[in-house]
Amino acid sequence: MSKLSLDQEAARRRTFAIIAHPDAGKTTLTEHILLAGGAIRAAGAVRARGENRRTQSDWMKIEKERGISVSASVMTFEHAGADGVAKMFNLLDTPGHEDFSEDTYRTLTAADCAIMVLDAAKGIEPQTLKLFEVCRLRDIPIITFINKLDREAQDPMALLDEIASKLQLDPAPIWWPAQSGNRLRGMVEMGTGTFQPYARKIPGATEDAGHPEALPLAEAERYFEPGEHQELLDAAELVTGGYPAFDRQAFLEGHMTPVLWGSALRHFGIDELLAAIGEWAPPPKTMKAKKEAPPETRNAPAPVDLVVDPGSAEVTGFVFKVQANMDPNHRDRIAMFRMASGSFKRGMKLKVQNTGKQLSVNAPIMFFASDRELAEDAFAGDVIGIPNHGVLRVGDSLSESGMIRFAGLPNFAPEILQRVRVKDPLKAKHLKKALDGLAEEGVTQLFRPEMGSDFIVGAVGQLQFEVMADRLGEEYGLDVIFEPSPFAEARWIMPAPGAGPADVEDFMSKYRGQMARDLDQDPVFLAKSSWETGYATERFPKVAFTRTKERG
């Protein structure tokens, strides 16, 4: 049992997400952060079951085959920093591929800070910009890690200028690299002048020997070729005068990003990054919510706005992800629950706000790198897995009273719509159950047309359909076919301000052949083109056509 107060337990939590463009090295960085934090013993420890090389956060068959992350994962570890204070780190790994941006968005709702990984040779790439905008919308402070210094890189100042111009952030270099690629000598810490030498891997060596001990830059001349030492001294002086010093308050407000450098593959700069997360990343923040009785409650009082403080006594939080079949042998279904307040104890009963259902959480899970363990307790900022059988959905709010509702997580209108059918007609009922499960996880949007029997599934990108087909085959034994749909867009419909349900019913009666219901039985208009969506919007001003739907 913890001897610390609720406020003290919350203050030592660091819940952060890692975001990056595909191939920037995010998954390798995740592995080496776990290594630096003591969560694993060697860089290969989270790889390989049998001959399948994979990183612990990548568990799906398609992830292992393609070497990409398509599902957000959670890993927890405890690590004491230079100050000797043990902090609890909750690392949220996210998909980098843009086809899975919804999963990334939902994961960022559970993060208090983001680590933005840039490729030193490529700088800011398109998906990096998109993910950054999500962070900006949610006021998430960002630590920048410029990766792959062991390869030839862009000019460091050009990279910082790109951050300033494209992201409108003030970059504050914490470390500064001495060259890159084969000429990489190390890096110097701005302000202290501490130099961390870099050791190139010896050809043929099976393991890295590690990097030499840090020392004052003035005493590090032996690590440089003639003239290079003075070049770095001059560069450090120029950088000190040309860029602002790190200001933690400006960082927390989203105006500044501290910039660190390294090579995840060579475990260079990782300890420094972990120290920065522990020292600067914010602990769990207060969260806006409403006190609201379940919808079916008769004569319920009107919802009341409130702010949930991490040190509040009541256990509260929300589900930001549901993942099924992480262990196919047990057909498990786990809801990722981000705690906002309170002290959770195993066996505690929690209520779902929007349904009023009560859960006895007897087997909560924490993900410790390559292992799962039962969570005996948890505090604000922690993420625990709650096994359940269809009771919990993405966006659900849980609390002891059952009356706390956090802002819901949005569903986004899909960009691709396709019909799906199973090759064996006798398995049609199994297909419905499987699609319901994937839709509840947020893997796909599922629409049931009011007329006709075909299911229509929606996704942000084509790769999502490949993931669906892979999982339907591997986990449910269903061989499915995706076919083109006559529809190009999906829009949720509801009464416009000043209108009522009758106006929506009038529209639906005129477009019955293009109406469908989503997983929550909410009405959806399936348009054949963007022009048709615009035409319907003009013709029916009393109906609102929306690209997003909030559930929660």
C-alpha cells in the first residue's frame, strides 16, 4: 500500500505518447526507452518469439510481417532519475502510418506530453505535421527528439529553423550534435558544456560496448579530428546566443519545444531523453468533466460542469482504446482505462456513466514491457487494462459514483467505404459479430443500410482494410471479400439549431435508400459524391451533416 498521498502519487506519474512519421525510428526508440528505464535487460529482449523478430509494442501478425505499428500500445515502468525520485512512466506507443490516425488521436487524449521523433535526414514530414496539429488542438506539450544521427543528417540549424517555421514553436536546443553519420563525434549539453562522446559500432561485433563517459567539452579534444573541437566550441557559442534558453512554463503552454538528439538504434541520447521526460514532462493535469446521471435515470438533475483534480478521492477515468485478442489463446478483450483521479484498488466496483452498468474490476492489467501483471493499485495518470466482454466501448467514462462524464472521443467520417461479405454464406452471423467487435475497438466504422443486407465498412486508409481482413481471418476464421461501395462519403445527421427530429425524419424518408445506422444506431447519410453531400446540405438547411460524432 502506498505511503504517499494521492497528490504525491499523481505528481510522480509521467504519461506520454510517442508520435512520428513512418520510418522515423519510433518503434526502435520505444524499445530503447524501455531499456534505459530498466524495463528490459537488453535491446533484443522485447524481440523474438521463436524466429519472429518484433518489438513488444507490435503484436499483430501484420505488424510483424511489415515492420510497422498499426495499433496503439501501453507500457509501464518505474525508473529513478538523477534526483533519486522514482517516477512511474506510462509510455503510449502510437501508429505512425496515416491510415491509423484515428487510433493515434484517441491515444493522444490519454497523454499529458508527446515525444515528437524526427528523422535527422528528412526533418518534418507530412504525417508529423498532422500529428503535431492534433497535439496543438489538445494543448499537449512536445519534446522533440531528432533521431538517426548515426546516419548523414541535415544541418542542425536548418532542422531547428524548420521546426520554428512549420510548427510555429520556439526550439530550445538542450544538446547539440558534433557532426553526423561516420563523422559523428558526440554531442554537447548547452549550458553545462558537458560532452557525451559517441562510439561507433565495431564491425563484426555482436553487441555494442556502450558509449564513453561524459566529460567537460574543454577536455574532450581527443575525440576530435584537428580543427573539429574548435568548430564545436564555436557552434555551441553561436547556438547559445542564437536560440532561446529552455523555459519550462513556455514548454507546458505549448510555445516552446526542447530539442534533443541521438540515435535510437545505437542507444545514443536515450538516457538524456528519459531524464528530460522525467524532469520536464507534466504530471497528470486537471480534466474537465460533467456530473451527470445515466441517461435512463428518471427526473435526473441537469448536468453540472466540474473539474476533476488528480488528487480527488473518487476514482474516475475514461476508456480511450479497446483491444481484442491480444492473446488469441484466451480470446481476451481489454479496455485501456486512463485514470483521471483517485486511488484504484483491485476488486473495486466502477460504474459506466452512459449505461449505468457496474463492473467489478477483479483482474486489472498493467503492461510492464514484455509482461502483463495484475494491477493491485493505480493512480491518476496510470493506464490499466480492464478485461470485459463487450461492456466497455471507446469513450466510456467510469467512476465510483457512475456520474462523472468526460468529454467523449470523436469518431471521424471515413474516407473510404466498402462492402464486405464472407465467402461462406453459412458464416454470415459470425461476420456480423466479428465486425461489431472490430467497430467497438475503433478498427473500422460499421454501417448497416436501412435497405439491403450488406455491411458497409469505412476506414481512413486502404491499409485498414488489410488489417481488417487479416484479423478476421486470424482471429475469427473468416475469409472475407471487400468490394467497392456505391457510396463515397458518410455523414452523421441530426437536427440543425432551431430544428427538431421531424426535420431529420423528413430527410430520411426522401433518402431512405442511402440511409444507414452506425454501431450506436445513430442515423448516417451515405452520399454517392461530395457534390451530393453539398446538394443535400443546401436543400435541407434544417438538417446538420457532420464529419465527426462524439461518443461519451
